[in-house]
Amino acid sequence: MLGARKQGDPRVQRLLDQLGYRYTVDAQGNYELLFELADGRTQRAFINSKTEQFGELEIREVWSVGFVIPEMPTRELANFLLLDNCAVKLGSWRLLRMPDGNVLIIFATQVSADADAETLRSCLHGVLTKADHLEKNLGGGLDIL
């Protein structure tokens, strides 16, 4: 059926329900969560239902948008993101050019499609923290745009 809403991966739904997280499922079947952070800010995270194979491992992506810019980043911002990637244990910054020309700066990590609830919670916490930190800094005028 054309335009039908896809179902989310029931493994993700089960884990989110175990964690007591509220979520919605988008048209592609991905999970979207809105978190309230300690300082009153909010941050969205996404969990892809679609998985990929990496050798014998089935993985999915967990990600959050840190900032949206109108064009590809400056050299200074790109270098900042690359260097920041060296400091993280799991995940990395990504750039995603949208059809409207805007560029999303995303922090993403991969997790086993069969991860347990605590592993998924840790991944969500990691992407939310990194993305929100960038948003706070760039929104506050960090001079690398």
C-alpha cells in the first residue's frame, strides 16, 4: 500500500517500554524520543528501526541532531567536529545535507540490534549529551560557524 506507515522494530519498542520512555514512530518506522534535560532544555533522539549487517553483527543507529546550518560547515567547525570525534568512546559527528540545502550536524552511534535496555539507554544518553552540548555552544555564539 503506497504511503503506508511502517511499523517500528518490535525489539526497540520492547526496550523503550522496559525503560519507561515515551516515543513516537515516524512514517519510516523509526523511533523518536523527546528528553527533558537537567537544565530545562529538551533534546530529540532517534532510533532507526532499519538495521544493517557488519560481518556477523546486526546493528542499528541511534542519533540526535546537534545543530542545523544553512550550508556546509566552515573549516574551523569541521575541524572542531573531527577533533571532537577523537575524544569520544562510542559514536561520531556526521553531516547530512538536506534537500532544502540545510546541513544537519548529527551525533550518531551504532548499537547491536539485539542490545539490552541498559545498553540502549547508555547510547541514548551519549548521543543526547553530545548533541545538546554542541547546540548549547553553537547557539551561544561559539565562534566556529
